Amino acid sequence: MSQISLTFPDGNKRDYAAGITAAEVASDISTSLGKKAISATVNGAHYDLQWPIDADATIAINTIKDTEPALELVRHDLAHIMARAVQEIWPDVKVTIGPVINNGWYYDFDRKEPFTP
């Protein structure tokens, strides 16, 4: 398997086998980072930790403390979880839109009766 070179935000570089995941990179840096990592920014694009990296790249490992983009990822996932829970409780509900916003997220639902009186 061929080798790739990953460049980190501090300018340091490390070589890895092509196809390594961001999760594996994070764990290689430190066990602690491997446990805290929730996403990665590779060449400026946001990816989940299992995405394979096949070529030389710049990489930043994101934790929950990184407001962008890690917090956005968590908010996005939570919006989907909330929408699914609402559909479990009220099967007739139609999910419309649920974007991430600056201070959280919201979802609009289409339902004949309001959720609250």
C-alpha cells in the first residue's frame, strides 16, 4: 500500500498508509485525542472519522470543543434524532425542515393538530 503525508495545523507532518481513517490518525497522535475526536477537517472539507484518506492532505482533528465544525455536526445529528423521536410519538407528522442555527437547531413539522394547546 502506498504512503501519504498528512500535514497538521501546527505544520508538523506524518506519513501513513493510504486509506487510513481520521479516527486512526487521532488515536495515533494520542489515546486521549482518539477518544475525544468527533470529526476531521481534511483539505478544508468536513468528514466523519471513518472516511478514508487516500492522498497527501492537510488534516485537523475536531473535538466537541471546536465550535466549528464539530459542534455543528453534533447539532445536526441531534436534530435528526429529535425528528425521529417526534415521528415515533406522532406517526402522522411530516418532517419539513430542520437546520442547524447559530445557537442550536430547530425542526418544523407538518401536523393537523398543534403539539401544545
